[in-house]
Amino acid sequence: MSEQEEPKTRQFCPYCDEEMLAPDGAGCGTCGITVFYCPQCRSPIPRDQRKCPECGAEVKGEQA
């Protein structure tokens, strides 16, 4: 039996709540936004969040 990749979990855009169909999950095809991920649990998070809503990890964003 050949090695198979584990099925990826479905990812939803934190802005429009539509399922993201991009293979890398880098962006939402529906609203066109670039999606950022928690460095600890890899859940998609809104850019304005400083803590992950899933695991509570601190998220460092770019300074404007």
C-alpha cells in the first residue's frame, strides 16, 4: 500500500465564513483576502486579532 497524505481539515475564511478552496489555504477565493494563521495551532485568524480565538496564543502582527 502506498503512503497517503492525511486529509486536510476544512478551512473557513475568518472574514466571510466561506470554505477556502485554495490548496495552501493562503487566501480566500470568495472575498479575495489573504488569510493569516496562528503560529501555534495554525487556525486562520483575522488580521486585527492579537490573540488566537482557538488556542489563546499571542499573535504578533506587523507594525504600521
